[in-house]
Amino acid sequence: MNAIELSLFSSRMNAICEEMGLILQRAAFSPNIIDRLDFSCAIFDAEGELIAQAAHIPVHLGSMAYAMSSIVGQINWQPGDMYVLNDPYSGGTHLPDVTVISPLFLENQCCAFIANRAHHADMGADSPGSMPIAGHLQEEGLLIKPTRLLKNDLIDVHAMDSITRQMRNPPQSEGDFTAQVSANRAGLQRLRELIEALNVTNFRSACHALDEYAQLLAKQALAAMQPGTYRATDYMDDDGLGNRDIPIQVVVTVTTEKLLLDFSGSSSQVAGNINCPLSVTAAAVYYVFRCLLPSYTPLCQGSFRLLEIKALRGSLLNAEFPAAVAAGNVETSTRIVDVILAALAPALPGRIPAASHGSMNNLAMGSDDAKPPWDYYETIGGGMGASSRGDGLSATQTNMTNTLNTPIEIIESNYPLRVRRYALRPQSGGEGDHRGGDGIVREFEFLQAATVTLLTERRYHPPPGLQGGSNGKVGMNFLNNQPLPPKASIEVMAGDILSIQTPGGGGWGQSKQNRKGI
């Protein structure tokens, strides 16, 4: 296969993933999928190695790339099967992220797998939004071990009912699951057409060529780094259950053959829900390395073969069952990115940006007493870190998330909420030769009583500047003008006002103003 044919093959594979995403979005019932686009789609080979993915959610895609091979090896796949799972300790991330996997059989053999992962705001937790401040995985909602959802291409009604009857709004949950099934069916059809046009042997050869090309580009990216050993440490604000200033430490060893990332100096797993399964830690590592590769690098397993990850079992970054993990996926993963980038800054002078706002600023809320009961989940953007190339963007999602905001009209038409303010947070970005981006102010008025959970970070430890740039401002949370901790579960009444002010990004370079202060 020549270079042009390989490029066309890669583009066609990625296009299948993009089409799957569009179908999932348009067929879904919940705003999390329709409006926030909190989903991801990918294709894997018969061994579970990543072949292609759409540019969806980094924490979804990286974790699937890391864990899919172990998932597919656990199951005796048959044509027409479709399995569903959300188990963080079997290749998932946290319970709201539900994965649906389908094998593609041609010529009586399994040729590939199609998968999509989508965030369900309700996974049956006692806390609306299914992002509770928990100390045990069972408190976070329904745990779905790999379960056959379709047999002979027909939905198993009992399996579907056993899942959705534990949700607050079973018809909406079933609608979202059915949308995931529809996305996979479309992916199977498109991939079957592609493989039949090539034949199975040529398809496998193309996948192998794509993998080798990606690995070649990864090796060139590694060669651009200055060999050596680099260290960095950063901290999680808290775990919501009394532990503060929780360290994440990495030692990065750069050689011409591999990039070793050793997290052995990080905290042991903690009581709260900021623990990470190893798949989430790997997703953060993969994301950082992917950012250092050329934009045309195929999004396949070969991109990551030169990476080696070490994290002690039972640690914050390689937690063991039954540790709670809801915020590990969204908050700790983001801090892992920060600490890796900080370590790599000396190895890649001028290429690494200052830290971004460093939190998905998670907001989950709802009410079981309302008629009908409701669940809402939102991630809120902040400031991007500045770089040698220019100022950081303001009011944007960064690093491990790639979701959109929920439009005000959608919030107010679906939930008993009024958005009182949605604005930039002026001067929250760090100063420097290039300024960090500003954060966001998002303010809600409750029209009914509700339960609210906040899972936020960078409220105590600011996003660091780089090369002499100033830190971004820490974020702040308020209920009726009274400060709230980074992680909180609260009961609110009609008329209460919740204000979330997200962090700004770090500044890059020592501005004239900063030099005068030395």
C-alpha cells in the first residue's frame, strides 16, 4: 500500500467513527449526548488494538485504547453480539461512561470491533447526576460488568430492562442505550463495506501499515526530546472526605527508544472518589504524547507503543476495587496532564504551554422528589494556559475533555433552573509575555429544591505559569454568596443561587511588569 492509499484508508476509517458520532448525537434523548457531545467512537482490530478514532473525548479514547484488548479477550464473541459495560476496573473510566462494543465477522472470522462510549447523567446513584462524593464504588451507581445487550442482532429485553429499571427515567435511559446501539450498527455496516471492497487480507495489511507509520512518527517525536530524566509534582486540592494536598508525582525518562513515565511517588489511593483506574492514567499519558505528534499522525495504537507507564497498585493512579473513581476520571486525569507537561518542559524548550485551568468543574444536580424526577450534569470550561506562541484561549474546555457547554435555552427548557449569569471571569488568567486565558462565571438560580454535587479542582492550588509567567487565579464556588469547598454535596431550596467561578490559565514568559517586581 503506497502513501496515498494509506492516507485514504486512514481517512475512511476516521470518517466511519465520525459518522457513528453523528448518529449517536442525533438519536440520543439526553442533553449530555445531544448538546454537550459527551461521547466517543472508535474502531479496533480483532485483537482489540486501536485502528481509528474520531476526535471526541480524550479520556474516553485513551482509556479504550489502553484496555480494549483485555476486554475482548474475556468474551466468546459471536456474530450479532453487542456487549455493554461501565466497570472502571474492566476497561471503563467511571460508572456514568457506558461502553457498547460490537464484533464484525466476515468470512466466519472476527475482523474488527466497533465501540462507542457515552456519558449517562443517571447511573442509579442515590445522588442525582450520579457523581456523588463517595467512598466506595457501589455508592456511585450501577456497576455493569460486560453484559450481552444484543444476541443475533436483537436487543435482549431482559438485559436492557435490568439496567434501565434502576434509573430515575427509564425511557430516557433506554433511548440513550438504543442510540449507542444504532451508532454501532452504522459503524458495522460502513466498516463491512470497506473491508469487502479491500478483502480481509488487504484490510489487515492496511491496519498493520497504518500502525507502523504511526509508530515511526512517534519515534521521530521522541527523537526531538532532549534525553534525560525529568521530574515534576503537583497536588490535588482534596478528595471530598477530609484529605487535602494530595501529591501526584512523575519521573519521566526520555531515551531514543521509549518514554518511561513513573508515578511511584504519587499518593496511595484515598478515601474519596478522586482515585483513577490505570486505564484513566494511561489515557492522560496518551493524550499528552498525542499532542506532541504531528497533526496528521494516525489515531491508532502505534502512536503509543513507545510509552511505558508505571504506577503502584493501590495508588491514586492505579486504584484497586472497590475504590471510588467518579472524580478520578474527570479531575485527577486533568492533573496528570498538568504534571506530565511540567516535567517535559525542560525536554522540549519552548514547546510546552503553561498549565490550563486544570478542572472540568463538574456540576451534578437533580431531584428525586420532583415530578418527573430529573438529573443534570455539566462540565464548565476555564482558561487555557499561554504558550510561546501566544495567549491562552478564554472560556474553553481543555486537555482531557472536549465537550461543549449545555446551551442556556436547553437548560431552562429541560430543568427547573434559571441561568442568571454566564460570562468571562476578567483578569483570572496569569500575566506574562503571553497571558493565560480567563475562566468563566456560571450562575444558576434554583426554581425548585434540589440536591447538588460539586467536584472541582484548582480551588487551593493555582494553575502554574511557565518560564516566569504568573499563575492563573484559583477557582471559587459560592452558594448565596457563601464560599463552598472544592467538593461538596448540598441541598438547595427554590430561590438559592449557585455561582461557579472557574480558574484561569497560567501565563507564559516573564513580562516587563513581572521583571520590575523582582
